[in-house]
Amino acid sequence: MIEINKNQEINVSLKIKTLVVDPEELDGIDEEIVSILERIIEDDLSCMEELEAVLGDQAREEMELCTEAVLRINADGCVEIEYLENEDDEQMRAISRIIFHPQSPALVSMTKEGAVRTFLSFEEGKTHICTYDTPFMPLKIYVESRAVDNRLLECGSLHLNYVLNFQNDTPRHFVVDIDMKETANGELYGISAIKE
């Protein structure tokens, strides 16, 4: 446990695991796959191995990002975790932020600023209309959050289970798990107090 003051920055490392299920990639959805997907949507993550056995690499993509980040309390009193994505690719490089207020950790926002700009909001059981700005035009994204478990302040973990729907596109299902560790000693930490 550590304390953090407003205007103080703490170096942390993030491990972000993302599972993406794209139903459009499936050749045909049998009842077993539908059942497993429904359990994942309801946040029963114990069936992930079943999904892997049934689908293999078909219709699912797993990504893992390990990166350095900065944890701070911003001017509005919100917790902000900022990190760089695609550092080696000049065109895809983006600054990403995870933002939430300590008084309402169940509402989490994620932003990306780079070649494309996004603003996504996650709140369990709710659908938020968000934006995805491309160089050509902004697009609406519907973010339907199935589960939001934000324990970044207590033990350094964030779990998101959500469906993204781009206007007339096929919805894609995401399960994201983030682990945060203090860079100095590598132990998971929480914030015991936020001082003014």
C-alpha cells in the first residue's frame, strides 16, 4: 500500500491481457460454442479453456501488452494511468489513459490519442455511446459493459468484459485484464489514501 498526493506521479508497470471474440469469423456457430460464449458474456471466465479447445485460433485473438506507465491524480481528482502503445510504430503510436474517480471506481474511461482518437466508457450493466475519431470522420461506438471490476486502488487489478458495436458492424466481444505493479519494487500495490 502506498500514498499518493495530488500532482504526484508514480511509475508503474502494466500487464494488459485482451481476449477478442469475433463472431463473424466463425464458420458456423454450433450450440456448444453459443453456450460457451454466453457464459463468457455473463463473466464466467472459467470456461476460457473450453472455448480454446472448441475454437482453437478461429474467431478469437489474444493479445498481451507489458508496458511502463505513470499513475497520477489529475486536476479533477481522478486517478489517471497513462502509457504508450505501439512505441516502435510511428504511425500507430498512441498515448492511452485509464481514468476513474476514486469515489466511483465502477465507472472507468479509456482514451487513446494518436493516429486515431478514442474515448470509451465502461459501467457494468450499461451501454455508453462513445466516439472513435479517424482521420476521415468520427464514428459512434456502442460499448455494452457486462462486467467492470476495478480494484486498481486496492490490489492493482482491473477486469473489463464488454461488447463493442461499431454502427452497422458485427459486435465484437472483449475481455480485458490489467495488472498494475509499482516499478520500484515490483509488488502489487494499492493506494491507501489520496491526500489533498
